[in-house]
Amino acid sequence: MRQFVFFVTVPSKEEGEKIAKHLVEQKIVACVNIIHDIHSIYRWKGEIEEDNEYLLVMKTTKEKKSNLIRAIEKLHSYETPECIGWKIDTGSKTYLRWIENSTRGT
């Protein structure tokens, strides 16, 4: 398989929508799901922090994953944004083909 799913957390719905629209318009990703009400607990600069965030779940291809990481690093407001991805091992052939077709070009 050549498709990947990425997770990125953002501080607001507005930032998530801005990032999602840019990535879809540029054909870097096929789709972004925005999940609300994520409560994150993490260590940052030696302190334990808690925040309410949104989770972006993005589907892309092997060819576009580096573009995706660069775009997140450029567009995201966090100093160190979460941007982690996994190779999709299995799935609907029709859906996986749709990911490929939706990210062609650009």
C-alpha cells in the first residue's frame, strides 16, 4: 500500500479548518476529519500541561507525506506541532484508490 494516515492536533477549530482546506486544495491530502473535544495532557518545557484541542486525521500518499509534514510545520501555530503518520496496511480498494486519485497533480 502507498497510503498513509496522519494525526495532527491543533488548538482551535478555526486553525484546523484553515490547515485542512489548504492541504485539500493543494492536493497534499485527500481528506481531513476534524475531531473535537480532545483533552491532551503532555510534558512541555519541563512542565505538565493540559489543553483542549482538535485532532486532524488526514489521508495521503507516500509521495505526498513529506509535503504534508512541511506544510504542517509552516502553517501550524505550535512551536513543535504533532505530525505523525502510519502506513495504511489494508482497506477498501475503492477508498484507497480514491486517496490516490484525490492527491494526483500539484
